[in-house]
Amino acid sequence: MRFAPTDEQLELSRTAERLLAAHARRNTLPPPWEAIPQTLSRELWASLAELGLLGLGVPGRLGGSGGGVADLCVLAERVGAALPTLPFAATATVAAVLAEHADSPATRAALAGVVSGSTVAVPAWETFPADMVPGRRAGSLTLNGSAAHGMLAAVPFGLDAELLLAFADEGSAPARPVLVELAEPTTARTSVESLDVTEPMASLRLTGAPAIPLGPLGAPTAARLLTVLAAELIGTGRRALEGAVEYAGQRRQFGRPIGSFQAIKHVLADRSVQLDAAWMLVREAAHALDGKRADADVAARTALAAAADAVEAVTADALQTHGGIGFTWEHRSHVLLRRARARRSLLGSPAHRLDVLADRLLGSAHRS
């Protein structure tokens, strides 16, 4: 298969890089301790919408910019490297679900708002089924007719969100996806601490919030979600590795750059190989989804397992490479490590991810 990006994807990557770099020059990473953002960057959000990047992966007939999962992953990798205060992967998940259920005026209107950037829509990960988001389940939302009730502990960008994608219990039936309108007086919001300083969280108390029940999600939806999250993690890992390599070439001990010592150069070389292998698996998963292949789910879960493991190792070793300075608030190493650890909380432990992958592989072998 083709692992190298196309010319269009390279141009997309360069465009996103320029936009995110311009934003980064005005917004330091990490943010000042006393000014950790609690809401998204509206200016950058509007810029992404203006360029049509919030509609990437959404078919043109539904008002999106078109493109496939491979294109979406190119953008996700750039966002993962820059780590702006934006719900990129979260919004891409909601857009994919709305596009799948765009057979009603209400969902089509919601999708139009998401693509244009006029509506901030995020998922309540903690309510998602275990096969989609294994690390965060609460079952704390109930659906009564067209009204949602319950308490959500940690919703990303919950202070900004106007629409919420969640799974709600309805009597004795299995939890079903719903689109919830978040507005006063049916929604009470409280900011809560977040491990990831670039992804602010809020708790939400819903008391009769208007909700639109959605149909079951197609099998590729979970695979798409996991692949985009994996691509975003790859971007974070690449930034951590590049920073560590640069520092190892500049910092000197005993008259030599520390990168010349085997204890450092071998570790960084190993992490580079590990990250490249994970990146190739992410590309493979994206092409499997775009090609509607039967093995797309297994490919996505394989990519996520590899990417999450690689990025956890890379960000930890990158921080260690920077020595004492890497542990200070002012250095970005801890921000990248926090993102990797926060995603681990969301997506489950390495052992759990491998167990789920093994179940999928054994299931596929049994069916064949």
C-alpha cells in the first residue's frame, strides 16, 4: 500500500502547520500557570472553519469539505503536534456521527452548524460503550422521551459546548446515542481540573435537556474515532521526539553533546523506530476505512494500541532527556506527557487495549 502522503495531503499539512504556528506565536505552550485556559480558542476555531477544515471528512453533499479518513488523519497529526486548545478529535467524532444520521432536518442542521464552526459539539466520552471508549464509562445519563437527565463528571470543553453527543439509558433497553442541546436552564456547568492543560473539562448536570435520539452507529464509526485519536497522538509523539533530539544535540556534558552518549541516542533511536511503525499502522487503518475493507476495525484498534504505547514511551523519555528543565512548568515536555497520559485514561490501559484487539482478531478468525 502507499504510505507516503499525496500531494494534496502534503499541502493540507503545510496549510495546517502555518495556521497553527501563527496561533502558537500568540499563545505559549504551556500556558501560564495562573492563566490555564478553560475554554476553546475561538479565533483559531473560526480560522479552521473558514478554511473548511472542520468539515474535512464530511461529504460535500452534506455541506462538508469531502476527503477521507486519511486526509482527516493528516490534519489530526498536525493538531496533535501543536496541541491548541481545541476539541478537534472530539468534533470530528460528532461530525462523523451526524453525517451517518443526516436523514432528518434536525441532524442536518446540527451538522451544518458543526461544519461552519457556529456550533461547538463534543462527545461525553464517559457515556460511550466499552467497545468504543474502553477507559471512560459511567452510565450516568438517562433518556425520558426527548429529555435527557443526569450528571456527567468530565466533558471536554464542557463550558463551550452547545451540543453533546452521548449514550443514554432508556428503561431496560441498551444505551442509545443521543444528541443533547446544552442551554440554560436545563444545563448547569462547573469547571473541573484536567490532567491535560490543553483540554479543559467541565461537569454537566442535565435536567430535562432537549435530546434527539439517534439510530445505532455503524461499525466503521468506532474505527474512525480510534484512528483519528491515534493520528493525533502520533503528532504529539513526533513533537516530543523532535524536541528531545534537538535538545540532545545542544546540551553538552563533559565537552560533548549529550546526544552522543549511548544511554540517550539509543533510547531516542528506538523511540523513533517505534513511532514510525505506529504511524504506518495509522495510515494503514485510515486506508482500510477509506477503502471500506472488512478488516478496518482490527486495523484501527491495532493502530491505536501501537500509537498509544509509542507516544507514552516517547513523551516520557523526551521529558527525561531534558533533565531537570523538563520537569519545570515553563517547559512543554510535561504538556505532551500529560496529553499521552490523559488519552490513556480515556482509551484504557495497554493490557486492556490488547485484550480488545485479541477479541476482535479471534472473532475475525472464527467468522472466516
